Amino acid sequence: MKDFLPITKEEMTERGWEQVDFTYVIADAYVDHSSFGPAIISRVLEANGYKVGIISQPDWKDDKSIDVFGRPRLGFLVSGGNMDSMVNHYSVSKKRRSSDAFTPGGVIGKRPDYATVVYCNLIRHTYKNVPIIIGGIEASLRRLAHYDYWSDSLKRSILLDSQADLISYGMGEKSIVEIADALNSGLSVSDITFIDGTVYKTKSLENVYDYELLPSYDELKANKMNYAKSFYTQYLNTGPFTGKRLAEPYDGGRYVVQNPPAKPLTETEMDRIYSLPYMRAYHPSYEKLGGVPAIQEIKFSLTSCRGCFGGCSFCALTFHQGRIIQSRSHQSLLIEAEKMTHEPDFKGYIHDIGGPSANFRKPACEKQLEKGVCKNRQCLFPKPCPNMKASHKDYIELLRKLRELPKVKKVFIRSGIRFDYVMADKDDTFIKELCKYHVSGQLKVAPEHVSDKVLTLMGKPSNNVYRSFIEKYKKVNEQLGMKQYVVPYLMSSHPGSSLKEAIELAEYLRDIGYMPEQVQDFYPTPSTISTCMYYTGVDPRNMKPVYVAHNPHEKAMQRALIQYRNPANYDLVEEALHKAGRDDLIGYGPKCLIRPRKKTYVKESEKSSSVKLRTTAKKNRTTNVKSDRSDSVRKSKKR
């Protein structure tokens, strides 16, 4: 039966179920689409014979809100949603956002802060001994001690604060089925300690083998350098073939143990997951509330791959999806695309075909699927690895097939192009077809910065690689007789960026005659190298000091410099230039960023008249004051 999974007890009964195996509590609206993690996990469980009921955005102040289906036979699953709930709620300046794209009608406030922890404690208050398994991006990236930007503190593993039993981290399809099978066989949740891609609690390391002992939570709090070293140990153990178990001690003789990541999915496994009977829509009960805005971005898009070997320091993909590319077959993607064309509101445009990086379709090199990724070496940074096979042949072939589908007018690529990978490919066929068929006037790419000092800390290629790409893109468009532009995504205040580097970026924008409409200020989210730098002040890869802009006013100045042409930013830009000793950029020359403030000149005759008026007014005020005082004295004498 193809239908939405039950969200009420009545719907459960209509299916002939007396009890669900798992109650899945999620912080997002229920959208049954393969771009939403909870949809994938619930459909995978269903395909393996398990009954799943969905509780979406329960009222965390009401115990009964998680009791929709009664006690589940095997346990509760909890997810904070497609985004960390704190990122969902707050901007980088920690201001409350005005809308939530994952909530019906875009309404804000339908989930609590730290949603996973709050939901689990709500469940634990009602069901003392039912297994709780947490997953999703929030749990995955907070699985060990982590810096929390919103409280500006080092938090414990979310496993402890939530009172959950297990974390299924990463994408979770393999581990969740193994967990379900173990529970279904009668195994106690406390004995499920052997599954890759999971984190569990234990009071003894006696039965834990091949592990690396991390510093204790108390040691991490006592010294930030301990945290930097611990974080880098975690980073080196994110590979499914080379990663060791990691044990993090806590007070009371407790340990949080992270098993190695789950093995990457094969093409066949990926195809099977994406062929499950998703409804490809939000639950119809949300229609009267205005629907779920987030679906608009992905409804006519295709996920072709997972993982990223780009290795950007500010990205958490290494900790969540991993560096090994996993992709779907052409057939799988074509079947989904063909179904898409029959939807009533399909207008002929496939909005995107990609993943974290659109033009990655295969692992960087052949050995990765057998031996894993290199621990101390990146595939693209600082320069492409000689073992990397830079080829777009498979992606080009896929795009050509999609373009030929009936009813398809255009196939766009919007999920991001790795321009350094494009430049590493000696064959220009991809960039030619990209410009000719897959760009709608503007191509969005992410150089992030122009200062090589900052780019190095970001794990991004040097600026000359980006400049070379721009030249090639421009040349190809000229050959095709097309006028298309590049929209660069830029980031302010990343660790390593001072006012000096921010001004360098502003000067670059001046030279190319471009002012971005939007600027991303660096956002310290859990489990990234950049966040570790922000918290500790050192690069965990080499323990060298890194300049970090913590002061909100300095961050505002760096952000304003990128948009120096905006009149609203004038005061901040002027202050930044004075502070950095760059008054040479205030003036009327072609290299100046801003003009000097206009002075108001007053004629001598007007000036003298003004002085007389002010003097007369002052005398009048004095006389009035004296008069008031005299009146007061006279009145007091009369009394």
C-alpha cells in the first residue's frame, strides 16, 4: 500500500495494526520525500518489515503529545530534523529567525531549542524503560563532547543529556536496520554495542576492543588545547575503513563509545533506498496550514550522490556523510525524473541534479572503496592529489539522458559546482555543456574568500584556481555567444580573517565591480574544524594559533566591508578602514572604497547671525531661569 505512514492512532488502526514497532518523533513537519532524513529512515524500516508511526513536532510541554500510539513494541526514534534545531531557530548573530521552512506555513517556534534533548527527556518522563535511539544531523554532529556556539560552552555528548540509549550517526540506513533487528531478536538495548555507525554508553571498557581513549570531559573543559587534540583525533577517525573506536570518559566511571562509521552504500543499495514508495509530498493535513515551504526547493530536484571529498574546514559533511562518494545509477535517477514529469505542477524544469557537490559522481580514487580515504591527506587541498581521477564523463552522460526525457525543457545544476575539480579535469566537455545547457544566466560557486591565508585555513584552493576558473567560464561563454555570469558565495569572519583580509576581499569585489546581495558570516556549528578553531584559537591540524574575530562589532565590520557600496554600511566601513590604517581607501580615486563625508559649509555672514541668535537664546534661557527662581522665592516667602 502506497500511502503516508500513520500520524494518528486512527490511521494506525485503519492499517490493521494494534501497536507500532517504532514511534518516530521528529522536529520537522512530516514530509514523505527522499530529501528528508526521517522519510528515508522510516521507509527503510517499513521495507524491512517494521511498523512505524510518525509524531511530528509534538508539544514538548505536554506529556501526552508523545503518547499518540501508546507504548511502541521496540522503541522510540528521535530526530531534531533536517537541520540542527539551533541553526533552525537562530541566525549567526543569535537573533531569532522569523520563519521555519520545515514547519507548516513557515511558522517559527513549533520545535524547542535543542529539540532532540527535549523530546527524549519528554519520552523518558513518560516511558522509563523504552529504548530511545536518536539520529539526524543534530544527534550525529553532537555525538561526542562538542562546542555549542549558542551557549558558548563545551557540552557533553548528546547521548548523556538526552538520556537516550543509542545514537545512529551519519545517514543511518544500515545501522537503523541492524538496531531494529537486534531489538526484535530480544536483545537488550544496553547490549547493542557492536554496530558500526552507532554510539553507546558503558560503565566499563573491559569488552571494548581496538579503541583510542580520548581526554575526559573534565580535561576538555579544563584546557581548550585538550579539546583541539581530541577533536582532531575524531576527525582522523571518520573513515569507515580506517576509523577506530573512540572512548570518551565522563565522571562517575562512565564512557561514551563511538563505533567506526558504517560502510558506504553500494550503488545497488542507494538505488533501493531511493526507489521506496515515497509520497513525494508533505502530509495532506498541512494543506490548510499553508503547506511546508521546504518542499519547494527539492520537489523537482534529484539527489544523485552523497559524501564529499572536498574537505572544507567549515563543513560537517566529513563527520556526517563522509568523504567517500556514493551514487545512484543512471537508471534509478531517470525513473525518478520520469515520475516527476507526470506531477501536475511540473513545468518542464528539473531544478537540480547533484548532492553536496553536484559534479562528484565517483570516489576520488579507486582505493577508497577498499582501503578508505587517506587520514592525513586531502583529495583536492592544497592541490589535487596525483591519485585522484578527475573526470566528468559519467555526470555528462547522466545530464544528457535527463535532457532527452519527454516533457523536460531544462536541467539546472544548483547544488554547487566544485570549480577546483572542474579545473583538474583536462577535458573541457563538462564546462562547455554546463554553460550551454545547465545555467540560467548565473552560475553560483563558492570561492568563499580571496585571501590565500584564509583559504588555507578553510581547506579551499588558492585564489588563483578560482580566477582561472572564471577566465575559462568567461571564454567558453564567449565562444557560445552567451552572456552568463558567476555569482560567488563569500564568507566573512572565518577564523584567520582579520580586518586586513576582509579589506583584501572588499578590494577584490571593487576590482570586479560586484557587490553581493547576501553575505554569509561564519557560523560555528558543531563538529567542524573551523568551529574548533573558533573555540580554541588554534588549528587542530597543526596546533598553530589562529586569529579569531569573536567581537560582534568586528564581525559586523567584516561583513559590511563585503557590501561596502551599501549606504547603510558606510559608518562600519569607515570605522574598519580607519582601524586597519587604510585611510587611503577613503577618497575620490578609482581604488577608493568609499567617499569622504561631505562637510557642511556656512557663510561668515550666516555664521555670525547664527552666533547672535544662539547668544540671544542663551540670554533668554538664563533670564527665564532667573525669573522662574525669583517667582519661586517670592511664592515661598508668601507661604
